[in-house]
Amino acid sequence: MSVFDSKDVLKNPKNILEQICELFEINFSEQMLHWPKGRRDSDGVWADHWYKAVDQSTGFQPYIEPIIAVSDLGREIAKTREKPYQAMWEKRLIVG
């Protein structure tokens, strides 16, 4: 199983993409770090709903720590999922 944390990708996209490429035995290219602004044929039918920010981007943006407000019920639900989350977290690619 391969687990990638978006926080790690945003903190060091080149390193993580190099690791992903190595894992899947594909060649890394610096072109993976930048792309032209706008829509692509490969975006698919959901692009209008999901890709507004991607359409405007030309590369990875820096990681910004989110501010998350969680209700008491949300905290209780999160507690029930902590063990499975930690099991996945331990298997993630680590920025090296």
C-alpha cells in the first residue's frame, strides 16, 4: 500500500514526486512541477465542479496550515477512526 499526504506533497513536491515515480518505476521530469494555466482534455466530465483552482494554477502552492473547527460530535467520531488513520499514516511516503 502506498499512502501520500498532501501536506508532504505541498511542502516538497519535487521530493515526493521523485519518490512516487521511483515507487511506480516511471521517469521523473521537472515538467511535473509546473503546468500551463487552463483546462486540459484529460480533466474529464467533473472538471467544471472540481477544478476551478487547478484551472488557474501553474504549479504547486505552498502548504498553509488549515484552521479546523470541530464540534464535540466531530471529535467523538474522529476518536473512533484514530487507529485506522494512524495505521495509514505510518505507511505514508516520508519526505527524505
